[in-house]
Amino acid sequence: MKDLHGQAILDYYKKEESSLLLLHNSYGEPEEMPVEVFFREPEDFSELENCAIAHCYRKVLDLGAGAGAHSLLLQALDFEVTALDNSPGCVETMRQSGIQHIVDTDYRIHKAQYETVLLLMNGLGIAGKLSEVKSLLLHCKSLLVEGGNIILDSSDISYLYEEGLEMPKDYYGEIRYRYEYKGEMGEWFDWVYVDQNTLTQIVHDCGMEIEILMTDENDQYLAKIF
């Protein structure tokens, strides 16, 4: 699969000539993905992100780390943080930015033990489909030491269908995306947004508990699973 998202991030970091990163979706017109959002400084983090960092324990896996903004802050705060991503462009960006512990692999085959598994920027979406959320959570559970937790965010996107957009036959939070960068089109991939009630049921099915730490004005919420 073409790593257009990672290439755009690496180009931005290296200050090379870059183009718009466009995100095509399954429900409407393409939208610009502002690459600079992956390089925000801690003072620019949202209240939700700051709340997530505050609930991390000392040994953290930043799963789907992207450009590593959250890992860099955790590292500066003397957390033992490991940044995991399988995008070559993101991995190279993190290496050049000074992140000390990077794992370049598919999260589903990663095995280690952490006190916190962190999934931010709608990180739960990495599951792809609603049917895969349980598998994602069970794998994250296997990465936790006794007393550890999973900190993640997701969104209820039912608002998309309040303005005449036809509700899909499958779960409404399942979206398909693909990137466009420098005239190249990437492959379609699946991403899922899970509402709080549905996630709560899945968490209980996994034999875990959930606490909703906060919800913002855009129906994005932060959850702690333990």
C-alpha cells in the first residue's frame, strides 16, 4: 500500500516541497487533511489530549503514533514511551525528531507489556470495522500489566446523517477513506468511529470496565478502559 499519508508527514517535517494531502471519503466530497495538525506543540493540544496524557502511567505504548507529537511530550516528561507505527514515512519522521523507542510493525503482532496503551486522534478507528473493535481491545488488554489501562478517543458521527445523508446499511460509524498526495491516489481503507453506548457494550464483552473521562462539543469523547 502506498504510504501517501506518511510521505506527506515526512515532507512537512523535512520542510521539502509538499502538496495538499487530500482525504477522500465514502460519504461526501474530499477534504484537505492539514498535515500541520500532526506537529502541534504541547501548548496547542486540546483539552481532551491533555486529559489523556494526565491519565497515562509510566510505561506507555503510543499505538498509531503518527508523527509522534504525543510520544515527544511523554518522553520529555520522563515517561518510558514506545511509539508504534507501521508507516515508513511516520517512522522516519519520528526517528529524525528524536523519539528514542520506536516499533515499526503492525500492532496486531506486537508483544510487550505496558502500563498504558494510548490511542489518540480517533485512535480507536485503527480497528477498521466495528466487528474488529473487540479484537483490538483484547489485543491491547494482552499488552497491559496488572492494573494497566487503555486510553483512547472516538466520536459519535451520527450528526453526519442528520442533514439528509442516507444512513448506511451497516454500522453508521464505519467510513472508508483514501489519501491523495502529489497526484497519486492511495488505496481505500476502513476506519471506524464508535459511539459511547456501543463501545461500552464491547468493553464489557471483553471482560473490562470503561470510564468516559470527557466529551467535547463535537461529540468526541475520551475513555479509560481497565
